[in-house]
Amino acid sequence: MPSDRAENAIRLLVAEDHPMVAVALDSAFELVEDIEIVERTGSVAETIAATART
């Protein structure tokens, strides 16, 4: 994930358990300049833990 994104970028946590959908979401959001994917999770437990970290 690029670190040169704008300071006011939207920080996004992608929570998706289906690998193909997760890849599609990553690809789509990477095209949007003002969105930074900060974490990717594949389960509810991972998502809860990730929200505590971000």
C-alpha cells in the first residue's frame, strides 16, 4: 500500500471472507486515489481485532 497517499485519504479496512471477492475489492479500491487500504481481514474475529489496531 502506497505511503504517499494524501493525508486526508479515506482509510479503509476490507473485511471479506471470499478470496476472489477480496481481490476484486482490493483492485477496485487501489484505483481510487483518495482511498488507502490499511488492513484486510477474512473473518469476524480478525475484523474486530483489526478495528482495535487501526
